[in-house]
Amino acid sequence: MAPAFTHTRYCDELTRQAALFREALAAAGPQGLAARVPTCPDWSLRELTVHLGGAYRWFGELVRTRATAMVPHEDVPGYHGPGDGASASASAEELDAWFAESARLAVEEMRAADPDARVWSWSTPAEQTAAFWARRATHETVVHRADACFAARTPFTVAPEVAADCLEEWLEILASPVVQDHKEEIRRLRDHAGKSLRLRAVEADPALRADWLIELTPEGFTWHRGRTEADADATATVHAPAPTDLLLLLYRRVPATDDRVEVRGDATLLDEWLARTSFE
């Protein structure tokens, strides 16, 4: 399925999301960098920042070199954080400056590239492009910005159309033959062939068509966006106010028991979906 936005829009959005991530860091303050991230409990906020900033360096290097194979992280300059790996001792100011530079370098490389330029990715052959990485980097930032906001105890919001595209990319990743063929947990969803899961953002603008139907099959699963007359009632339907709420649920950033989530029908199917679609 074609991405929702142009390559330029993804580059613009990546710039915006990275700046908002830095705002969350500022809200946490220097002492807050040691706080555990509740949605990524193995990481502190400092470690989350190094992870995302290092990812920016990697994305940028892939696009800059028009990589034809996976580039090891060790070969990416500055990947491990400020101080060439001494990020644990870096000040909050040094960490912020390194993160800002990481985002800038990635965006510069992506803006300079033809969206269709061939660049290695772990996805399908059709997505071996610079455009793939602009979209992936944007959504990686959206989700990890939510993590940072939770750690800093500051509100997280994202534009509905961005949240919807982020959710849709996650479904595309899970449905990809690359994932279906290599993730045993995903393949086990085939045990529920014939069942379906609907995701509905009930307060979203109707023009956004924030309604997704996932149908489990013996071969994996299919999905489409927007309710059609042919759609039967789903085995389980998830209602939430906004696409952001559904996004956080699917990425397991909020539980199915969250006040913003209402599950109608067989709630165990949602539990099974969430359990099988985690890459932990």
C-alpha cells in the first residue's frame, strides 16, 4: 500500500518529531535522564535517547552510502552517543546536542536523496528505497517520543493522520512476507484463522477513515482500512477515541484495560494479537 505522505512530508515530520522528543527530554531535566522508561523498562530515558539518536545515525548512513547490505552499527560514526561511547557520563546538554545533530544528519541525507534511490532495508524488494527509511524513521520517533513523554511525565499527542499512518505501517510490517516467514509468534496467529479484529477510532474525522479490519487466515492475515458494506461483524472490535489511542495499544504502550480502550466481542483475540505481535 502506498504511504500516506510524500517523501518531503516525511522528512518534515521527522524533523518535527525529533524536536518534540527533545522537548520531552527538557521537561525531564538532567536528573530525569536516569528515570526508567515505563514502556521500555530495560532502558533509562538516557538509554532511550542514545538508542533513537544512534538509529538516526544508522538511517542516515544507509541513505548516504546507498547501502546494498546491512551496515553494522559499529561502522556508523557517532552511533554509540556523545563521547564515542561514553554517553553514560555525558551531560544533559551534550546528550541533547548529539541527539539534535543525529536527527539533522539523518534528515539532510534523506532530503538529498531521490525517494526511489535504491537503499538496503530489511523489508521487501519494493521497499529497498530511501523513502522507506524516511517513513520508518518518522514512525520510530513517534513511538519512542511516547516512551520519552511517559518517562518525563509530560503529555503525549500526535496529529491523527500521523498516528493513523504509523499504525498502518505497523500492520504492513507485520503482514510482510519477511516477518511472516521468520517470526514464529506471528505464524501462530494462523491458529485463529476465520476470526477477525476491528480497530476503530470512534471520534476521528470520518474523512480519515480510522477503521481497520484485520482478518486472520491459514496463510497469515490480511487487513484493509475503512469499513465496507461487505464487512461482517468482527470477532472482536476495539473502540478508542483517536488513532493515537489505537496506535499506543498496538505498540503495547497502553494495556487493553486502559480507560481509553473498549473491547467488544471476544477480548481474548485482542490479547492473543498483542502477545503474538510483540518483537521482544
